[in-house]
Amino acid sequence: MLEPSPSSKVCTGCRKDIPLEAYGLHKKGKFGRKSECGKCLAEKESIRRTSDPEAHRAYKRKWWAEHPRALEEKEAACERFRDWYGSNKSRHHKNMKRWVKNNPIRFKAIQRRYLVKNPVHIRRAVHWGAIKKDLTNAEWAETLAYFNHACAYCLRSDVPLTMDHVVPVSKGGPHTRDNVVPSCQPCNSKKGAKLLFVMLRDQTQTR
């Protein structure tokens, strides 16, 4: 009579008696499972990646080149991420902020690659073509007069003024009289593609 399979075994990594469910499947392993538990293997993998991240990235690039996904698989992966992101927005944002803070050089490299593939003028042209545009020169002159030819944010009148969109063009803001205000170049650059309340909040936090 065959003896029933045990429900646990000792991990060769942490030396703990752990349920079989914590081990990955392996045909030649004891009880059909790997010798180390999932936690120990994850720690070893993390150390390997950290010790030589470029080698790991090269391996991943090679693997994906040799195992291309079909369009249906890519769409399914995107759908799974959208479902996860919908329930974990704050967690995702915190993780991203922490990663950017810990990897400033890599983040800048990613930004540079993105800008090469997606130049600012191309991205802005895409947004510009999708918004409402009816601001006339006369309306802009009236707006300047309304603000006494001063920056709407810092109130300086001794600097050159530019047009700034209160709701950024990248977020669907129209190029209309109600959405354009005069701004000096420093304030315009500081605001960037932020909404006005975000810009004011950031200024308050940095003081």
C-alpha cells in the first residue's frame, strides 16, 4: 500500500519545514517540488539582479526577442495591468516615486530614450490637433490689458510674457480666451504641464 505524500518538506535554503504549496513544481525534485521555497528563490533572484543589473536586462531583452508575444497576449497583459492599476493606483504611484528617487540616473536615461522616440514637438502637435482653438489677437490683447501686462502668477510686469494654458494642452485644455493667461517664462516653465492647483500645492510644500 502506497504511503500518502507528505504535506510539507524542509527547504534547503532557510532550513524550515514549509508546506509543499510554497515550492515550485519540479519533475525530478523531491515530492515533485523544487528544493528551495519560493521566498528563498525570490531572495536569490533579487541578489542576482542587483549584483549585475545590466546582465539581467540583456538576458531579458534576449529572452523576449526569442519568445515574441502574439498581439492577443500583449492585449491580455495590458488588460491585466489596467485591472490591477484600477485597484492599486496609490500603491503604484508610491512605488514609482520610490523607484525614481532611488534610481535617478536610470530614470533620466529612460526619459532621454522616450524623448528621442517621442519628441516634445511631435507630442504637442498631437495634442494641439485635438483641442479647440479660437483665441484671436484681439482677445489676447484684451487678456494682457486685464492682467495689466503682468504675469498672472507672480504679478511681475518687468519681464517678457508668454501665453500659458491654465488647463494644459496635454490634458485637453483649449486654446481659448478663457483658458489662456499671461505668464513670465520662469512661471511658465515651473507650471509646465501641471494643473494650476498642483503647481500652487508644490510651491506651498517647497516653502
